[in-house]
Amino acid sequence: MRCYWKSLLFLLTGVSFMKIPTAAEEIVILSGVVGRNLTLPDPVRNSGFFKHGDSIVGRVYPGLFNFMDKNYKNKIHWNSSNGRFTLIDLQHNDSGSYTIDPKNEGTLKTYNVTVYDPALTPVIQRLNGSSSSCLLSCSVDSETNLQIIKDDQTVNETRSKSLPFYVQETDFNSTYQCVASNPAENRTENINVTVWCRKDTSDTTDNLKISILVGLVLLLFGVGVGIGVYCCKRHKRLNHAQEPPTAAQSSNGENHQEELELEPLRQPPTADQNLNHCEAH
């Protein structure tokens, strides 16, 4: 009899310390982005609790959601149509565990949420190049996961601010992409290697065209200036030739004419004059 009571006491004590689970618990990892919303996939339609960490945010019953912690009023939204909870305007301090306890409607779910900054948009730069290859770089402002994808295959990846990569001439017609990503999202930048790697050739051609154009303009300008100078000088000469003589020029001309008229004509000496001249000597 004494043994029977001891056994019964042991069973009752053991039952009192046992935790009888009411529902299976499932843990789900989710990622969010700063400034955006995140909807938890499992619904609570009629009855259940919503928790953040150890805080009970609110309760659904019967088919209505009532906040038990008013601090979450602008952070949590419950959709009565589908029974899903949405975290509004995520910030870094919203990271943590969120638990949905649907009571008799389904499985207890805990969501471990991590909030990340938005993925950065990659910037493409040309570092070096020749006729047979070129060195490009994919970069962002802060350290993140970077990938270079060629024809849908990853050819290079790292976690850094910059990822340089070579492109050979035989790959100038291939499709290249740079992807910057974090666990929440990614940003992809398409790379037109034909444009980036043949930049020197196009620049040289453009510079040559510009040089030729500038030379032609200067040549035409010089020819125009020369023609203008010639025309001005010719015009001046014509105007000078057509101008009437001044009074002083006319007076000098008349005096010169009078001198010519007054000067006697010199006649050659006669034979007698020559004879007399000889006798005198």
C-alpha cells in the first residue's frame, strides 16, 4: 500500500512540472528594408494574439483587432479582410521577433525580422583600357555584396565598396551586369561594355572631327579677313585716284606749265655761229 501511494505521488508531481504544448511553434526568418512595409504571411482571422518580443501588442477577437499596447498604433496594421499583420515604415530598431498566436486556428509562428538599409545602386567606371581589353569597376558608397554577372553567370563577387573586372575584346558583345545586394533586396546595373571599352576610339574620332572643324573655321576666317583687307585697300586706291586735285596741287601745276611756255626753244647753232666761235678761240 505504501508503495502504491509513493508511485501515485511521483506521477502527480511529474505531471505538475510537465509543459503540455498547445500548438507547435515554427520560426521564420524575414528581412525588411528601411522606410518600407513588411507583411507577415500567416493570418489571424477570428481569434489570436500578436506579440513583439515579450510585449503583447494586441488581440484579435472576435474578428476585430484591439491594441493592448498603444505604442504600436502607428507601427502595426491588421487587415480585417485577410487577417494579416503589416509592419509599417520599418526602421532599424524594428528588428526583432514577432509572434502570431492563432490559438485554435493554426500553428504558433515566430518571425525573426532584420531591417536593412536599401540596396545601393552600383556605379560603373572605366579604369584603364586598350584595343584588346579594358578594366572596369563596379562601386557603391558603402561596403556591400557586389557581383559581376556575364551572360547570366556570376564571374566575380566580393563584399566591398568596389569590384574591378577585366573585359577582353572577345567579350565586348557579351551581356554584363553589376549587382549590389543585401539580404533584403538587390539593385542591378546593366553594363554596355561596347560603349565603355571602346570609349577611347570614339573619343579619338570625336576629337579628330572637332579638330578638323576648328581648322576649317579658322581657315575660312583667315581667308575672309584677307579678302576684307584687300578690298579695303583697293577701295581706298580707287577713291584716291578719282579725287579732284587740291588748290595747291592746281597752282603748282599751272606754274609748271607757265615755266614750260616761257622757256624758249633751243635751236641748234648755225654754221656762221660755229665759225665765229672757233675764231674767237
